[in-house]
Amino acid sequence: MQTNHRRSIGAYLIVGGITAAIYYALIGILWGLLGAHYLAAVSVAYVSAVAFHFLANRRVTFEAFHDSARRQLPRYVALAVLNYLVTLLVVGLAVRFAGLHVYVATTLAILATLVTGYVSMRRWVFARPQS
């Protein structure tokens, strides 16, 4: 495995960990403290965490800040929407039918999108444009 590829995987995992901390903190505030419905809390937390995730991965993980954000952002949004739908499905099913805690269900949703998110960002969202 190339050094640059290993570095980007490591950075992706660190950015993902920070993103998850932001995500869980917002869910805790919205759902746990303020009493919002768990799917509403997950939704607001998701959008907020995704904004950080885009900026951090663009700058740190894939070092793609010199490329056009106008090209990257629509691709990232498409991937985020797909991952958001997967998240709602996983969290909704895990809470409603499996009786899992919202945090456990959210962790399952993160795991469900981890690998496909990295590969999609590396090969499509932040890929260097062909000359």
C-alpha cells in the first residue's frame, strides 16, 4: 500500500472520529437535553457533522483544496444524501424493531457507510480531474 494512501486512510479515520464526536455531541444536546425526536436530532446533527466532514476531508485527508470546490461539493452532497438515507434507514430500523439505543443505532449507521464513503471520496468526490 502506498504511503500517501495509508496517510489518507489514517487522516480519514481521524477526521471521521472528530466528525463522530461532533455528531454524537449534537445528538446528545438535541435529543438528550432538549427532548427533540431522535430522527430530528439525528438529522440536524448529520447535516452539521457533514459540513465539518467535507471541509476537513477536502483539506486534510485528500489535500484537494486546490481543486474546484464547485466540482467537489455537488458530488459530496450526492454522497452525503445517499449516506443520510442509509443512516435514517439503519437508525430507524435498529431503534424501532431491534430496540437498540439511538447511540448504538447511530454507530451501526456510521459503520455501514465507512468504507463506501472513503472509496467514493477518494475515487470520485476528491479525485483529481483528468487533464
